[in-house]
Amino acid sequence: MRYQVHWVADAEAELAAIWIRAKDRDLITRTAFSIDRTLEMNPENAGESRSEDRRVLLIPPLGVTFSVSPQDRTVLVLNVWRFDPRRPSP
């Protein structure tokens, strides 16, 4: 059974801002869709766990923080950011 994925308003606004600034809007759209599909299917094992029952999922060039409610079969995407996987960390 699938989970329902909901993006909180702040995360939707962040994604919209990323998309507006992007030169590769099609990639951003495809990646957001891929994040949704991943979280629909198996959110409890997607990405990495963090504190406060949160998880982080990276599907370049986007990363999201999300929480899972197994009893309700829902996922809340709490925020999203863009990163460049080719840039080395400082």
C-alpha cells in the first residue's frame, strides 16, 4: 500500500523558488517527481534517519527533509534544497 506525500507550504515555496531560478527546470521537475514516487513506495527506508523522527533524502540535484507517519500512511516533506553533487565539500 502506498503512502500519501504532502509538501508543507514552506517546502512548496522553496521548490517553486528553486524551479524559478533553475536553468534546467525540466531536471528539477523530474527530480521532484522522483522524490514523490520514492516517498510513496517506501519512505521508512528512504534516505537517512535524522533526529526528531526526520529523514533526509538526496536525489541530485535536490535534497528533502521529511517525516513519516506509518499509522496514517502519510509523508510530510518539510523542506527542500538544491545542491551540486559535483562540487567538493569544503
